Amino acid sequence: MKLTIDTRRHCIETGAKKKYERLLRQYFKPGCSENEKHVLEQQIQALIYFLENADFSDLRNQYHISGQAAPSSVLVIPEAFEQMYIHLNHQVFYPVWKKKKGDLSLSKENSF
């Protein structure tokens, strides 16, 4: 699945939030068929995962994904959401995912 996110005037996070809001409005629009709702549900779930788990500070700092010359970024979403990536200006960017609560990876404070 691919979602186009407008990054002409916004960072990737704001663009993703705006896309999420548009998809929700579409979902609740009268006359939206069950097939359309199924597709929209998948897109909404993917955006929720992206918005809740991507480290947007890292994306903004390392890749400068905002205000690019290209009109949009494409969020490519495989079945496993954690493998999604961003395609912008013929470049591919992989989001850094936030550490989840209970993540047992070692930090400097925990090292021996």
C-alpha cells in the first residue's frame, strides 16, 4: 500500500496528520461503500502506527523532510508496518521507531 503525504508546506508529521484527518472524513462521509471503508481502515491503521511510533524529530533532523521541492512524499507500507519507508525525490528514508515501554535494549545508564 502507498499513501501520498503532502510535504510542500509541512513536515512529514504534519502532512501525515492532515492525511489521517482527510481519510477519517472520507470514511464517515455518507455513501462510503463497505469496500471503500475497508481500504480506508487499512490506510488509517497504517497512519496511526506511523504517527504513534515514528521518531519525527529524527526524520526532520537527519533527512529534512519538509518543504521539499517535490510536492509530496510517498509512505510505502508493507504488511509489516515496522518495515514502512518514505520515498521522496528519488530517495528512500527509513523512519527510526521510538522505543516502546518495556523495551529491554541497553542504554548507557544500564551498561556494565
